[in-house]
Amino acid sequence: MHHRLHPNFVGKYALGEELGSGGFGFVVSATDRMTGTERAVKFIFRHKVPAHAWARDPELGPVPMEIYVLKHVRHPNVVGYVDFYQDETFLYLVMELHGTQWSSTAVDMRASASASASHSPALSQASEDSYYSSSPRTPIDERLPTPPPPQQMFARRTSCDLFECIERHHNFDEPLAKQIFRQIVDCVAYLDTLGICHRDIKDENIVIDDQFRVKLIDFGSAVILPRHYGQNKPCYFGKFYGTVSFASPEILMCKPYRAEPAEVWALGVLMYTILFGEVPFTDPRAAITGRFAQPKIPVSSKCLHLLSCMLERHPERRPTIHQIQMHPWLREP
């Protein structure tokens, strides 16, 4: 059974290769027929978007939070919103396509091995949310299979994400690691000023090109905090979004958690991974203690200081994202 896409979309874009797939839909490359510009199109199954994950856009009406957030943010390190279409089955998010294909293989075997959203660089594993206030290329035409396309139906483009970039380079020297990480911190700080938390920071959700310019993708787990609306009371969440190896101790201990310090912890895990090519904790129990693996590669004392501050097991002792921006390691060239 095939689903016929919106005629306005088909008139503007020609679909290409699969970029990612998961429980909520799939991502495909597309070329603008007029300009020749290549884009990424995320097809989201309408019926799989949870009730809490919708927002009302003044122009588009009710849309998934991911689409709402991307439409309203502008930052060089956030993947750019381009367009939106919808029909009775799919919501189509058209985005800029960024990054270099880092895998040396013709097919991204990591993605081919599993269509799970938790392993996809383009799709998130959202679930019902709650928070507590303390107060050979296979072309696709205008039709898509329904339900999601079987893996073998599409050519699978190799990944452009930071995960694959790290796999290729094993690790980065400290100056280059700083260049990459600084961009991510600036991006997260910008989102924080808007009261937005990504909630799934990891290497697979960052695309990177051959000039080491990065962009954050996959806002499917993003949340707009009450302070975005002028309410300053802290907000606690009861359910976890993201990847276990990037989860903070309070999340791993199933405690209500604040999104901002949990985001800082995830950034600490990411910084360690960029510097040393491996995750800092061997298992969740090690992460709960906050004692990360001793780095095998020497780095500066300022670098280790920032890392230790971010991987502080007590959330209230972690620096804010804006304090991280001002840390001496990131301030120096």
C-alpha cells in the first residue's frame, strides 16, 4: 500500500536516499527542483505524536514540538528549518542538510543493523512526558509506503554525525576538540536563553562537516520550560528522554530531575567522548558515582577542571551552561 504525498511538496521536491528511520517515522534526502539545493525531510507519523508533544504555531496551527522549536530558533549551530507540509498521515519537516559522510563504507552499517529510533541520528524516542512544578541510489517518487518503508527499499546514505566523525578520527587533539565543543556549548546556551532544552544531547544528534562546523539536530525530545513564558519556578521531569550513556545520576536513580543540569551532564559526557574517543563511564553504576575513567590521553588542567565540573554527580553543584561558556578553557583560543 502506498501513500500519495502532498502535491505541493511533490511539485517542489524530488526525494532521494533514506537518512534515518525509527518508530515515529523516517528521514529522506530531497532536492529542491528549482534551485537544486539538497534538503533533509523528516516524515513524522501524525498518530504517533503524543498529546503532550504538540504546540500551537501562529502560522501553522498545531504542530509537533520539534517543528515548533526549529521554526522559531535561529542559530548557526542549530539545523535550519526550511518548510512544513502535512496530510492525514504524515507531518513533513523540511530542514537544511548539513555534514560530511564520515563512514568509509558504502552503507551505514550501524543504522542498517537497527531501525530503532534510539540508534538513529535523525529520530528520537519520545514517550509520554510529565513534569512537576515546585511551584545505487533508490529514487522515491510522490508515493511512500505505509507503514514505514522496509529497510531494504532504500539506499542508505552514510552518516554525517559526530559519532561517525569520532569513529574516523578516534579522538581529536585538544584545540580541535575545543573548537567543536565550543560550538555546541554556544548552541545550547542560546537555546537556554529561550527557555528551551534539547534533552537528547549526544554525538549522534550532531552533524558535522569537513571544516568541523557542527549543527544540533533531532529536537523530538525538546521541551519549552515554564520560564520561557515568564514563570521562574523550577520545573522537574519524571520521565527520561535520551540515551542511557548520556543520562545523569539523578535520572539513573529514577529521581525527578531538572532539564538544565541534566543537559550539562550530557554535555560533559559528550566533551569526554570528543576528547578521548570513548564514553567516560563503563556502566550506569559508574555514572551514578560520578567517577569517570581516567583519561589515557594527556590534556590541560583547565580542560580537566571543566570536565570534572560538568560531570559532578550532584546536579545543584554543576555549572550552568552560561558559566560553562565563560570557563577559562573555552575562553582562551
